[in-house]
Amino acid sequence: MKILLIGAVIVDHMMWLDKLPQRGDDVLCKATKSVVGGCAFNVASMLTHLKVPHELCVPVGQGIYANIIKHALQQGGYRYQEDASADNGYCLCLIEQNGERTFITVEGVEGTFKREWLAQINANQYAYIYLVGYQMTGQSGHIIVDWLTQSLHNTTTQIVFAPGPVINAIDETVMDRLFALKPIVHLNRKEILQYTHTTSLTSAMSLLYAKNQNHIVVTLGSEGAAWHQNQQTTFILPVPTQVVDTVGAGDSHIAALMAYLSKGEPWERALQQANRIASAIVGVEGATVDHKTFLKWSINR
């Protein structure tokens, strides 16, 4: 069965700096690069490398950024939802010398989902349905959770929810309805601590598990990942690497996790593979790599 990715494709403007400027500073940028990105696109790129069938449900508008995105999607053989009311958005990715990234996102047409787009999709044909947090904010969140609640009748289909940094901007009603569908939740340490209003990772996972009643994966950067299920927590060791930048680390991790689970790997093995692939992504510039580079990883790791 395939994986459905519900999210956004945007353009990433990447800027490398020695460090983030303070208010009133004037700093020089060391290098820049503009690429097609967005969580759904980054995940799709990794699923392609791993030879896992998948489809995108992403809006593409009309304008400069939309034209760049259309070209990339057409090259990948993807279908997309057209909406000529606005251009697609973009993200300014500020990357410091230590590889840490800071994002400033300007939302475009990808921030508004329409019911008729989802009505065309049979949710029950997918092994996993991946949801990005940005698309669950505002009215789009209500539309998407309505569709899932009304159309998802296949108990083998799993929702995989990556709320991201906007986790506290999602309407509480949407979150409650989504958690009632028992999604797998994938997020980082900062996000889960902010959502649960606690400073303890163990407590945070227990609090979140009371809501979703399913697997929780928390990425921990250089410390690997934590996996919580049935009130038990397992820590998955990291794969040491030289960090170039952390852009796309979470996207590659969740893509690999879904890919290996869909291939029948047990959870712990799938998470080990996800850690391996995420460590490789942070060792290169940007959130995605070409297939030649990916194959080189497979040989060397």
C-alpha cells in the first residue's frame, strides 16, 4: 500500500551565517541557495530514494514560486492541487556555523486546503497518511480532520502526525478530534515540551500518550530518538556524524520511519534506520539529496 503526504511544497531560501544577528546588527551572509522544499516535498524525496510508493496532496498556486514548484513536481511525476488565487509561499532558512537552523516562513496558497480536493481521495487505500502541522492550523485543519473522520474506515490505515513548531497554534478542537483517530505522533524535544508544558521528556511523552494512545517518536538531535508506546520508553542510539546543517533532519527521519515500517521492519529496527538516514542528511547542505548521493550513503553506511 502507498503513503499519502498531506502538506506543502514551498521554496526554501537558504542563507549561511556565522551566527544569527542581534537586533540592529548588520551581518554578511557567507552563501545562499534557493531550492524547492517544504515538509511534504522533503519526505517525498526520501520516500523516492527508498523506493516506497507515495502520493502528494499539495496545493500549487500561480506566480513566481508556483512556477518553480510546478516544474519540480512535474519532473517527479507528481499530481498536485491547483489554486490560482495566490502564489506559493517560501521559507527563509538561516543556518549558523554549528549547523543549527532558524526558519522564517511566509505562507502562500499552501495554507488553504479545500474540501473538494480531499473528496477525490480514497483515504482507505493508504498504509500511512502523513499530516504536517502547518496544514492543520486555521480552517484547513478543520477541513482535513473532517475528511479523515468521515472517510477513514480502514483500521489498518495509520495517520502519522508531525505537528512541528506550530503545535500550539493548532485549534484545540482539531487536536482533540485528530487524537481521537489515534495517530502516530512524530516531533522533537522542544515541541513536545512546549505542548505539554513540562520540562521532563518522560512526563511529556506520558501526557501525550494519554491523548493519542499510539506510538510517539521524539527526535533528540545528537542524542538519537525516544520511542514511547504502552507507557514504555525506548531510546534509540544516534549515528555519529559531522553536522553541516540540520535542515530537513526531521523530515528525513519520519520518511525513513514510514518507509521501513511499510516494508515490514519492526519498530526498533525502523527507528535505527531513521536515525541513520537523518544523520546522513545533517551531514550535507540542504534538506534533500540527489539519488547518486543517496546511493553512496547506502554503500558507505
